[in-house]
Amino acid sequence: LALCFSDPLYLLVLFGFVMSGLALSGAWANVKKMWMLTVLLFVYSVALWPFFVEGMTPVPLLHELGVTWEGVMVGLGMGLRLLIMLWAGIWLLSTMSVEELAQASQQLGLPSRAGFVFSLAFRWVGMLLGAGAGVVQAQRSRGLDVSTGGILQRIRKYVPLVIPLIGHVLRQTNLLAMSLESKGFHPLAKRHFYSAGKLGFRDYAVISVMLILVVVGICLRWQGVGTLDVRF
């Protein structure tokens, strides 16, 4: 739905909706873990997009660089888009387990192997983060300090961490293949879940409302409502 609009005023409405959902579900703790990443994405978007957008209203003190207010508005809109999609994903993953997400994808018509790969990808993200933190701690015990120096120096210090991490990933992949083979896993077989959830009235109501909102957003986009008329 965020992709239907580029005007920051319209995106602020969606952003407020996502923030309300995060507050009601108690998912702010997970947002705080990625606070620095979200701030950097928003700042980079606001800072870079104005240089690639043509406009008619120059910004004082920055007009020699080609920065216009239209470009600033596009940067704000793109930054809000990133925040909406990122925080909505955190909201989803904070209120559902990986097993429930895989089961829901299969109930929506996706093949069981697609749901398995989808759930496995989320599990591997956590495993890679944990393995990366372990590699950093191991290298620090050997005298490698990755927290000092400039940006280029820190990037160079992270290069020796890549090889142990790749080796760890390859070992875990081999162990995963052996584990699946020992359990008789077949990608084409229909999977059954221990806890089979069913859609209730509230689920259908939420799905219906979201579909209506998406259709309305597409119609507004088609008519040019909520979009910025700019050139790149």
C-alpha cells in the first residue's frame, strides 16, 4: 500500500497506522533493536533523493547544487516508504511465529516448499547474526579491534571476519541437508502442521479491509492522487 503513494502527507497516514499497530502489539522493543538502521535509511533517503529529482522551486543556499523543494518532498516520501515497509515487517514478525507464517502461506495457496524456504530464510537470518557476533568476539579475543579507526579502516578490519563466517554457513548448510535427509523430507510432499490454525471472522474481516484499502490505493494512484508530479 505504501508503494501507491509518494506524497509524504499521504504516507504519514500509513506511518501513523503502522506506529499504532506497533504500540498496540507491544512490538516497539523489536523496533528499538533496529533503530539505528531505520534512522540511517531515512536520513540517506532524504539526503540523496533531492539530487536526482528535477523541480521548479529551488531550496535557498542549496540551489547551486540543484536541490529543489520538490526533490526534498520526494526524499521524505521515499524515506517514509522505507520506514513503513520495514516497520510493518517487524510488526508482522513480532506478532507471528515462523511456523504460523509458513502455515498461513500454505493456506493462502503457496506450495509447501515455498513456505518451507520462506520460514527457513527467517531462521537463517537469526543464525547468521548470532554466528557473526560469535566470530567478532572470537577475533576480538585474538587482538582484532573493529570499533576503532575511521570508516575505511573499520571496513578493512571486517574483511577477515568474512571467511570464518562463510565457513560456518557452509558447515551449517551441510548439517541442514543431512538433517532433512535423515527425517525423510521431500519438497513435493504435502506438509502437515502440529497446530492447525483456522481463519476466523476477525481474520476474514481484517483481510477484507486490507484488500479494500489496497484497491482504493491503486485507484487513487491511477488517478494521480497522493503522488508527486516530478521528473528524474
